[in-house]
Amino acid sequence: MTTRGFTGREPDAALRARIPPGQSATQDFPVLSSGPTPDVAPDDWSFTLKSGPKVIARWDWAEFNELSQSDLNCDIHCVTQWSKLDTAWRGVLIDDLLIAAGIEPPTPFALAHSVDGYSTNVPVADLLGGKAMIALRYDGKSLDPDHGSPARLLVPHLYFWKSAKWINGLQFTNRDEAGFWELRGYHMYGDPWREQRFTGDP
């Protein structure tokens, strides 16, 4: 995993309770990825919803942007020990995505897939109830390519590797299947407050 732009700062007392153990607050937005940034033109992008191998729904960029969109203001926490507070996102909540597809979640688990072959697993319960979205905008602007343009998953209550950049699909699975970093020793769940960074962490 590569990173740049992280400068840790000691939080004041009012913010300390919002920062999980082992984390430091940053005003920057460090760039992290498992490989080079892909060049994804919005007109070439589409999003596919699957149950196992079966396609449930698919939207192109124009169609996806016509779906109901919401704002989500949240703190984010990276496994590399930085936290960024009060981030502002806009996109399609997973709840609204399922409404648009006309389905209830068919399984208890999901895999997020990205255009570069990256994947990460998330329990469906952690995607619903306004907890997660397919983010299209950050801080009032379209996503920067290094931060996942044209779209990324946002699951802010888990470590940020779960918020897959360059996402192009969500696949429901019957079992909790490990994704890219989970296969390489990262925790299957990734709760920042429990410091679930690596396999074997409680």
C-alpha cells in the first residue's frame, strides 16, 4: 500500500473522543492504493449489482446519476493510523440503490468490486440504514482520480480500505469472502474502534 501527504497532529480534547485508538488526526487527505490509479472516463463507467454470478441491475454513468442522492458527513479512519474528521460526501446510499433495483438484500454478505480488480468484503448489515453509499462527490466536487473517480464505496465506520475506490459493482455472496487486502492478512471486518487491522486482532 502506498501513501503520501500524511502529517499527524495531536487532536484537542473536544475531538479526542472521535478518534479511535492508535489513530492521529490529519487535515490532509493521504492517497493510498494497492496499485496505480486507473484512468476511468465516466462515459465508460457502469455499475453492476449481482447476486452471486447473476446480474440483478446495471446502470451507466448517466443513469446512476439520476438515482436519488444524499449527503453524508462523517469521520474516516485509515488502517495506516490517520483519521480525517468532518468529511463531506454526496452519492447514492446503498439503501436507495436497492430500492432502485427493486430488491431486498438476498444474502448477508457482499463483495465490492473495482475496475482495477480490487475487491473488499463487507457484511450487508454494515451497508444499510444510511451507513454506506456509492460516493460520487467529495467536498462539493467530483472525486479526484486518486480518491476513486468516478465513484467509490464509502463505509466510514470501518477502516478505509473497505471504502473501495473506482468501484464498479457490488456482489451479494452467501459467505463472507475475503477481498484483496483480507487475503493478504488484513482483518475480515476492520472496526477502527477495536483496532481490527490484521488477521488475529480481536
